[in-house]
Amino acid sequence: MILRARVVLPISRPPIEDGAVFISGNRIAQVGAWRDFTDPADVVDLGDAILMPGLINAHCHLDYTDMAGLMPPQKSFVDWIRLMLAAKSTWNYSEFAESWIRGAHMLRRTGTTTVVDFETVPELLPDVWSATPLRIISLLEMTGVKSRREPRAILQDNVEHIRTLPGGRCRPGLGPHAPYSTVSELLSLGADMARRRHWPLSIHVAESMEEFEMFMKGRGVMFDWLRRNNRDMSDCGLGSPVKHLDRHGVLGENCLAVHVNYLAPGDARLLRKKKTSVVHCPRSHFYFGHAQFPFNTFTRERINVCLGTDSLATVYKKPRQIVELNMFAEMQAFAARHARVSPETILQMATVNGARALGMAGQIGDISEKAMADLIAFPFDGKLADAAEAAVHHAGDVSASMIDGEWVPVR
């Protein structure tokens, strides 16, 4: 079929007025101005709309969706962790499953077509995959501090679980939770396994000042709390959390470093050298009141920066306010705090940069020949020059969504 729209925003090239996209099977075969299309294929005229690639959510916790508003911001990141652990301990399998599915539905309605999800409850897989048309990159979360189990046994359990999962639209990876919560041996073993199996790997790192102080100086609120919980603290006081990951072989081209809000000298250069992508979650960043995200530093070092939603447990919610997992909302939150960053750059962070981080450049997050037909559309009747700005500030659901060449419901 041919999709026609007032504006086509390919992302990898300038916007096209009165543009069209020819789809053959589940791939894009041609992109250009409507006047250049002569193929007799069926035409779907989207009218006054922007047609662009589906958004890529590079970090999410779908199974926490129904925790929206349960935990108000705390003075300390450790205090928030305590609240989160207490809340999770009261939930059962069905509650996590319903929360996961509800979150996936939110993302589908609001333009996401691919999401990188941390799976706190891996037993949900693969059943929840069949409940959504989204492309899911499911990262099996690993910790190891509290469980007291041998790191090799923890990793082996996850590898065995991955072996039972079907191939296709969704695929697995590994998600060591964070350097403070994942024992060093498990970091090394997991990183090596992911690299050998060509799996994506993601980890929360340098999210809070408490974590940064713990690793840099071997002291602070998080250090004291974890020491009381019998964590081996001998890996602290040796340098930044980023350098800690590097010592254990975690950084690399397949690694998505989530948050990275606090940097020591040389950290950004190290991330660039190891070709590690960074994932920023603007609304979560605001919820915790972190210091300014070091976007300019990452830009100078030419580090690939993506956007994610994190979970609704870390999105600030006013009384009676409804909050949703929504990548447009993340773009808008980023734009509000980085006024000098162009809308074109922000759109790249929500599309092509995520594809690059996943090793899927040219396949998703872009409208180009041979890319997968993952597309979204929403109303627009303005000028071509305003299309990128309008896309960043789109509100509400999208009017159409296609994944793998198939229309998917957006209501």
C-alpha cells in the first residue's frame, strides 16, 4: 500500500511536504513526494497529518504502571527504594501482569512501537508478549545482593528462561539492575554472556547523588544502608559508578546505560570510547529532583543519547491527575529544560538514537528504504517548517499506528 500525508517526517532526512511511503509486505520500499509515485498500489490518504516513524522507548518498567502516584517524592533516593521494595512485596503475579499490559496499551496509543522493558517478574514472559503488538525488548532483571545466591546460578536461571522464549517480534536481553544492587561477579558474567550471545544489555547507573557518593567516596546514605544489609562494600571508594561498570566489562556497544545523571572527570570520554549509549528519562529525572542532566557534555563527546519513560512510579502526579506512559510527554519534558536543543534533535533521541542503541539502525525509528514499516500518524495542518516542533509537542493519542506493516488499534 501507499500511505499519503500532508507531511512525512523521515527523521534521517528533511521533512517531505505532501509525502508518501510505499510499503511492501512489512518493509518500506519507497519514500518521497506524492507526485513521484506511479505504482498502482492501494492508497491510504491520511490527510492533514504528520506521518513519522514509531517512537522507541529505550527504558521502561511496564509492570510498575499501576504504581502511578503511590509514592510521593522522597528526600532521599534510599527512602524511595525502601518504599518501592515495600510496595512490590505486596503485589502478586496477576497485579504485575495487569499493570504490564495496561502500560503496553498506553504506549501503543501514544505512538511508541518499540520499548526496552526491564522485567522484574520474568515469569510474565512470554504470555504478556502475546497481549500487545509492540516490539518488546525484554531485559531480565538481575540483582544478587539480597538473594545471597551464587552469581553463576542467577545468570544460569536467566539464560535458561531466555532459551524457552519464542523468537519473532519480541526478543530478550539481560538487565543487571544497578552497580549498587548487582554483585560485581554477576555484572562481569552477565556482560560477557550478553556480548557472546549478541543480546542487548542495560543497567541503571549514576542515577542518584547517593549512588555517586557511595562509589566515589565510600560513604553516605546509600553506603550506610547497604552495609547494614550486609552488602560487600569493598568495591566502593574506587571511582565513579561508570568506572565501576568499565572495570567489570559492562560498557560496550550493546550496553544502554540508563540515567547517568552524575559524571566524574573522564566518564563521558569512557562512555564514548566504549560506544555505550545513554538513556535519559526526563520526567523521572524531574520527579527525583536530580541535578541538571549533562546533555551538553554527552553532545560534545558525541555519545548516543536516547529517551525513555522509566516507570509511572517515578512520574510526578498531582491529586486527581492522570499520568500515562507517553514518549511525547518525555520529549516535551526534555524540551522544557533544554530550550536550546532543536526539535529535530529531540525527535532523533526518541527514534533513530534508540534504534542505534539496540543495533537496529536502519530497521526501526526511521522512514527509509528497507526499514521495517513501524509508523505513526497524528493530525497536523500547519506549515512544513513547523512540523518537527509540532511533532515534539503533540498531545493525546496518535490517530494511526502500524507495526511490522500491520495496522494496530490505538483506542
